[in-house]
Amino acid sequence: MEGENRMARLHRMQERLQAGEDAASAEKRRGEGRLSARERVLQLLDEQSFIETDCYVSSDEEAGLGEGVITGSGTIGGRLVHVAAQDASYLSGAMGIRQAKKIARAMDAALTMGTPFISLMDSAGIRLGEGVEALDAYGMLLQKRASLSGVVPQISVIMGPCAGGMSFFPAMGDIVVQVESAGARLASAGTQVLAAAGGASQDKVGGADMNATKTGLATITAKSDPQALQKVREILAYLPDNNLDGALYIANEDNLNRMIPELDALCEGVSYTDVREVIAAVVDMNAFVELSERYAPSVLTALARLGGHVVGIVATQKNAGKLDGEACNKAARFIRLLDCFHIPVVTLVDCEGFVVDAGQEE
């Protein structure tokens, strides 16, 4: 009898897991042009490669399964990755101790196996009812974040709210992709908290525009969920699995000994309007991925390939002005990422020097 009860309970759990979010939530989300947490994971990973972990974890068996986050592993371009996707259909993805433990186990697996860790952020905040345990959840994840730092690539995608203590989580990673939607916000204080404190603009604070131009946290912005997930796949192609492996080599048809007329023209005094023209002429197949494009535009940072090997490009943008503190911080952070994963740096310099004024001195 006890065995039958357990089987019936497992069957009910499987039915709820397959059903996912309710119809009303799904309709509202699709009306906003957003994917569900499971759809995001499946679209990010190679087809039929996802293996879910801890799917039956729940603090309330009748309310839902998974504790507001989907975790597991899969492949991107045939390479193993670990992923955690917060599920806003259950308690608005609010963070609690069980959710944190699920994410922490996925991060431990990424560290043990030496694979990139990708987090899809979409949470209304902390579960206040759990009290100090919920605060401990934040501390646990930030400690795990530090443990993985410089060992495996950590990519975060802001696809919904990410405020308060959890905002430090993506900021401590390597790459942040943020969706350009009203609901996708990354800020240390939510808009309601800021409004109560001093009337902050609720349509701008923490959005993709602010983090791409002012804070520099948004490495890349995307128009939609699918585009953001595609950006992750593109970036990952330039990063190694971990700090002991080299980045993926991809052979191409570009001749290493080819002539580059654009560089000859520069030697002869011909000017250029955008350093991207020079970069495209030098790198393989004229292809590169620019990071932090809208932040500190006097310096350009990008990932590219030379002779099939991944390199990082740091280039000054002549027409964007002299170097200031933000530009130097942008370059320094990018070079630290390259240093962690043993990626060579190519520097292109055409700059009049540093900005000289009292503000920069301070």
C-alpha cells in the first residue's frame, strides 16, 4: 500500500511538472512577447540535449515543483554547459533557500566538470517569509559565484527583474546579456524602492539602456528573449570551457599571408572614420563580436579570430574623444576576462591621450 501511494504521488508530480505554468500565466507572458523558463532553456541549448536536475524539489507539493528555477545541463554547439533559469510562473521566481541550493548544485557541477555556467535571471526578489534563510541564500550564491570566477565562464541573461541582493550575482560574472524590455531590470534597488526614496524614474532605472550606457554592466543588449539566447550562443563560441582549456579553434578560408590594402592606406596617410573598419580588415572573415558597445565608446572591446584562434581586441576610437576613467575601466575589465582564460590581446592605438579636467582627476 505504501509503495502504491508513493507511485501515485510520483505520477501526480510528473503530471504537474509536464503541465508547467497555468494557461492564464502563459497567455499573459506570450502577450508580452516573453518565453517561459523551460522554453528559454530549450531554445538556448542544442535540441534534445537538456538533462534536468532537482526537478521534484518543492517546499509546497501542491503549489508547484522546482522551487521557481529550472536547473540542469545540456550542450551548445556540442559543448557541455550547465544552466539555471529562474521560473517566474512560480511565486514570481522569488528566491528562497531551496531555489538557491538548486542553483548552487548546478554551479558546483559546472566547477567540477569544468563547463561554462549560464544563468537566466527572472525573479521578483526574496521570499520574505523565509526570513534569515532567504538572506543566507543570497550569501551562498555569491560565494559560489566567487568560487567559479576565473575558472569557468559565467554568463548571465537578464530576462526579467533582477534587483536587490541578487543584482550582485550577474555583476560578479563575466558576460551580461540584457533584454530590452520594460520588465527586464538589473538594479541594486527596485524601481518602487527608488521611487519611495526620492521619486526615481520608473521607466529607466535598471533597464537595458541604463546598464548599456551608464553602468556598463550590460555587455550586450537584445531586442527579445530569442535574440538574447542567440547572443549567448555566439559569445560562447569565443570562450573556452574553463581556464585549463584553450578557446575553440575554427579553421577558415582567410589566407594568413593575405594583403590588407586598408592598412597600406593608413600608412600613406589615408584617414578612417571608424576603427571597426580596421578591425574587420584584420580579423578572420571580417567577423567579430563587440562587447559593451554603448559604454565608454572611446575604447572598443571585441572578441574575434586570427588564423582560426580566438583573440581579444582592444582599440581606441579616434573620433570618440580621449580616454577617460570609464574607458580605462572598460578596457581593464575586458583584459581581466582575457587573462583568466588565456586569450591573447591585440591592441590597436590611435589616441591623443587622456581627458584632462578636474572631474577625471578626482
